[in-house]
Amino acid sequence: MSSPVSEAEMSAVKTSSNGVWQGDDPLHFAFPLLILQALLILVLSRFLAFLLRPLRQPKVIAEIVAGILLGPSALGRNAAYLHALFPPWSTPVLESVASLGLLFFLFLVGLELDLRSVRRSGRRAFAIAAAGISLPFACGVGVAFVLRSAVPGADQAGYAPFLVFMGVALSITAFPVMARILAELKLLTTPIGETALAAAAFNDVAAWVLLALAVAISGSGSGSGSGGDHHRSPIVSLWVLLCGAAFVAAWMVVVKPAMAWVARRADAAGDGGGGEAWVAVTLAGVLASGFATDVIGIHAIFGAFVFGLTVPKEGGFAGRVTARVEDLVSELLLPLYFASSGLKTDVATIRGGEAWAMLALVIATACAGKIAGTFGVAMACGMGAREAIVLGVVMNTKGLVELIVLNIGRERKVLNEETFAILVLMALVTTFITTPTVMAIYKPARAAGRRRLHHRKLQGPDPSAPSSPSASAGAGAAMELRVLACIHGGQDVPAVINLIETIRGHTQPRRLVKLYILRMVELTERTSSILMARAARRNGLPFLRPRRAGEPHDQVDVAFDTYAQLGHVHVRAMTAVSALHTMHDDVAAVAEDKRVSLVVLPFHKRQTGGHGGGDDVENLGPEWRAVNRRILREAPCSVAVLVDRGFGGGEQVSSEQVAHGVCVVFFGGPDDREALELAGRMAEHPGVQVTVVRFVDGKDGSEEQSEVTLRPSHTKNADRSYTFSTAVVDAAKEKELDEAAVAEFRQRMGTLVQFEERVVVGNVIEEVVSIGKSREYGLVVVGKGRLPSPMVAQLAVRPAEHPELGPIGDALASSGHGVTSSVLVVQQHDMSNADEVPVSVVVDGRAQDGEFAKDMAEP
């Protein structure tokens, strides 16, 4: 960033100030300035990450760009700003804190890398990795000769270290960044993703060996530093390499068994004080290992990386260590390191057309070498052309290791300012283009091949249709109920179990129920998130993974295992680790694969203040609400959204303890008929008392009855307005189906169900809300109403708080109405009703919301 800091300047720096009231400027003291620098970096990098999110870019891109903007390339061109916020004396302080984060992050990288999986990867991955290193390394050496002659000052460094650093910079693959990109694109556990990870693991190991070689032969005296011996004996570099090899051998032979013993003791101690003590021992080992390799003369990060390799991957100890370390490191300290790299990058040093041509040459050479080398060997190993080119593109990802190489090269004065800036921009460009390029040229076969072939719904055959042998066979198959219940965490478990127990119906004899549990976990850039994605997916999809011996017992798994044993229910648990904007793909794929009849979704708001409709509501945010809306739109079966207000008392109960009332609100339409079919199952449970309330328009058949028409509105926002199906339906036919469904239901259920008809003349919302407020029912079941009855259609003009639930479900789910019952909003699967749009309500030819004239004026 600026000129080197003298020893006298550093000795004059004090840690903390006495405050502005005593005449001190906090920006002249190390600690307050560090806080302000970190704050600026975090705020700007988070803002840039938000802007780049639609492009699905890794967070490292935003953090490097934030440093470049804060540094001499942009804001730093103002000398007063640079001197005030990033003075030369503050650089060692910022870099020391950032390097501490880097030390622990490299420990996490080693913890993430399983050497046994590398050994099991086979010759194909090894051949791809070898080609992906050797060709770009050779290209980097060739470019190094061009740069030394074209970039002023580049020839000040020795030939050997400069060639090696350039070769390493162009040949490495950023394993952590690449894993995150593959997980984001749902390729992590596909054949191409597994091959890429195995090859990148080989690549990573080779990169560390090459980097150790580059550091050893460069030394601290290379270049023009004062007081350094410019022509050190090669014996010194040889001693550094030998000591480094001895360090690795000693850690693998001595420390690795010791860490296996520590992991066993920690797993036995659990999360108590004993377990915390062993975590502290592990963190101390990271620091000691870093210090040892720094003494040797390689770099402290090597020791941390090797120590991470020695920690056992089995059991829960590695996960607990990761959970303790990764948040502070990845969210605070590591962004400082990436930003400090940007702060040292001065794009202004790339002057003239020749310099920019050098940048284009380096980028083109890096991409061509890595992609061509990987592509050629992958094709020779039998991969298809498209898969081979995608593999080459993802292997071209740069990131953390690239920046480490460049920063070490800059510290050792092997790379000057202009060369450093060129290579940082090369790393940015190659990583930036990876995700859009892969998305453009590769579509996994499962995404293109999945079709909604099984239009499954709970409702049986049309009551008015003649019976047939096939219909009877279908009815027998329908005795098995398959349900996919999605959950966020342990808070959703009691309500889901109580709902499934209510839906299952008969307890003697027990009706066959297959319950699939899908825990929805947001994919983040945390190491634990990537590890979870790799463990929870197979061939790109969530899969049923039996718990292995020695794995910690998860409370959610224990709860469902207990329910499976006591309730005689087949329960299978899966985890979907996915970015939120693609989570619905996982849910739809699992529902299709398992041929489920119903998907149960948790509402994005849940009560946390106990049973009875308390005011404490936890909102998971608009992102999870958007997930639910996409699932409602894309699911290949019926969907029910559960608004939980302590259903079943907020605790899991057995079949014999189930005792609550359920009210089904019926207006008419496919969704309400589906809710009625669900009520039929519930009524068969001896502990469930079902009441069906059918609302009838008091003006039906009279002269006062109005003709209600819904027409698409182009001026309404679907996020703030109710949406209804655009399908053209026969109102008389729908009414006939409603009557047939009600008649069949009443005949089948007999005295098991209380049936009530309410004639409504006034406010229908007040009537429905009064049911939810009465405290007579633990659960109120309603249809979403995509093809609404005339009474529900008139409610389309109401202000919508939760439009995805429909007008009736929204009224019951809103917190302002004092409803105490839990609510289940049911949507029947019907592809003919899938397209939904906001509407205008027209009653007797007159628009009810002031938009009829606007819509008529539009083309």
C-alpha cells in the first residue's frame, strides 16, 4: 500500500486512546483504528456480496473487491483518506490479525480434506489432477519469461523463485471455493462433482508441496531488501525442505495418533467441560504447529494445514471444533485477509496498453492451460465432452490459496506491485466466470429429466364417476399414505409428529404410513455447511443415510426414531443442504422420487411463547417464505402448510394420548375438497373429534345474489395480492362436484364427524376467525382456494399479509385476529390450476377495487 514502516514508527504506536475528550484522536491509535478498518471492510464486503448474490458468486470475490475499492486503486487515490484510515503503520497490525484468521482457516481446510478419500479416488482423478497441474504450471513458467521482459522491475527477483511462483499461481485450484461453487450448483455429489473434488484434493496437496518449494528457494533475502544476502547458498533451501518434510512425517506419525486419542476422549466427554478442554488443546495445537513451521522457514499456515490433516474425521469431535472456530474466522478474520490483499493491489500500476495486454495474456493462459489439460485427460478417461469441459472450468477456480501464494511472493519480494496486481485480477476474473460458465454449458440430467408423471392427490376418484375395477385397485393402493414433512429444526418436530399421528387415521389396525422427513438447511460458505452437503447428498440429491456407529445422536433423529418405534410408522430422515433459491428443486425431486401423496411445509412464522396463541412470534424471514411459495408452485403432489400455534400442546404425544378437536372449513372448490378428504382420514383416529363447517351464501338463489367474476390484473403485485388460477372452469360442474364430495363424505363418515352448515349473509371473515378464536379446536383445516367459490372470490380485494395461504388461510394465520388454533392450509395437486395470477374482482359488471378501468385500458 505504502512505503515500509520503520521500527521507530512502530515503537511510537500506542494501543488504545484516552478518548476525544482528553484530546486524543482515536485514529492515531492501533486498536480503535483496527476496529474502524474491520468495520469498513465488513460493511462494504457484505454489501458487495449482496449485490453479487444474483450472479451466484462466492463471497471471496466481494471481499477482494472491497479491499481493492478501499485501497489505492479507488478510494485510496485520495491521499488524505488513505493516510487517515489506512496509514502505513497500521498495515502490520491489520495483517497480523488477518493472518491469525488465515492460520485457523487453513486448519479448517486441512480438517475438511480427508486423505483417505484422496487415496480412494483412483487413477482417473489422479491423472486429471496431474494434467491440471503440469500443463498450467508449464504455461505459467512460459508466461513468466514474457512478464520479466515486459513488466518494469519484474526481473529484480531471481529466476528460479519467480518461475516457480508464476507456475504455482497459474496451476493451483482453490479447493474450498470450488467445493462451495459445486454445492451451490447442486453438483457436489454428482459424478462430475466427485471427480472434481478428488482431483482438486490431489491438486491441493501438490500445490502445498510446490508452494513449500517456492517459499524455500525464495527465502527472505531474495530481491532488493536491505541487509539480506542476495546469493544464499542452495544448501539453506535444501535444509528448509528437509526440515519441512521431517515436520510432516513427525506430525503424521506422532501427532495423528495423539489427536485420535484426543478425539475419543472428547467424544466420550460430550459437550460438557471435558469436551471444551479438548477443543482448547486442539486450538493450542494449531498455534504450536504454525509456530513450528515458521521457525523452520516455510510459513505458519503450513503447520496449521498439516495439523488439520491429523484430526480424525470420524465421530463428532471434528464437527464441534469446526463449530467453535469457523464463525469468527470466516465471518470476521478471513474477510480482513482477503481485503488486505485488495488493499495491496494497485490497479493503477498496470499502465499502458502493453501492461493490460499482459493481464489478458495471463488470464487467457491460466484458463487455457487448466481447462485444456483437464479436458484432454478427462476425455481420455471416458468422460463426455460437455462433462469434461465443465470439469476443466470448475478446476480453474482460484481463491484463497491463490492469494496466499501471491501474498507470500509479494512479502518475499519475488513479485513487484504490477505483477501482484495482474495476478490478483487474474484470480478474480477466473473465479468470477466459473459459475456463469458452468450454468450456461451444463444442465444435470436429473433436472431436465424430471417430469410430473404422477399427479398424486389425497382425494380419491371422482364421486360422480362410475366405479371400475381399476378404481377399486387404486383405492386399495391408497391405504398406504406417504407423506414428506419438511422441517427447519427441532422446534418443528412435535407439531409435525402430532399432525402425522392425526392424519394417519386408524390406530387398530394401524394404517400403513411412510413418513419421509426432509430437514431443510441453507447452504452457506461455512466449512460445516459444505461438509454437511457432502454427507447428506448422493448423486446430487438428498438421500436416506443411516446413522453410523459412533456418530452423535441428533435430537431430531432421536424424536423421529422414538415415534417410529412407538407409533409403528416407517420414518426415513433426509437432509437437503441447498441454497434457498433452489431448495424447492430438492423438495420436488424427493417428493417425486418417493412418490408421496402429501408434502407438509412449516409456515415461515412460528409461535415461541407457548400454547394458546401468544404474541411471541419468530419470523424466519422472507427468504424462507419464498421457499414455501416456490414449493407450492412446483410440488408434484398435494401440499399442506402448517401454521403451528402449539398443536397438540407443543409436545410429542403417543397414539393413546391424542385428544384434540379438528375443524374443517368448507366453501367449495378442489382445494376444499382435498381438505375434506384429509378430514376423512383424521376422523378415523379415535382421539380426534372432527367437525366440518360448510359455509353457504345466504343470498344463493335469491335476487340479491351477485355474479362474481375474477379477471387477471396486470397492475397488482403477486407478493402483496392473492393469486388465483387462470383455468377456465364450469361453475355448475364445480358446484356439482362439491355437492357430490360432501354427500359421499357424510355417508362414509356417518356419526364419526359432526357436520354443520352456516348460512352467511354478513362478514364471512369474522365467521371463520371466530372458529379459530373459540379454543374448541386444536387445528383448523382450510383449502387454499385457487378456484374459489363466489364467497371466497369476493375476498380477493382484501389486503393480503400472507397471500400464499389464500384469503381464508391468511385470515386465520394473521397474528392480529387473536386466533389460537393451529392452521393447516391445503392445496390440491392439479396441473390445470398451476398458473396463478393476481386478479380484479368484478361484481355484476363493476370492478370492486378500482382497477377495472385500468385493466380495460391496457392492451
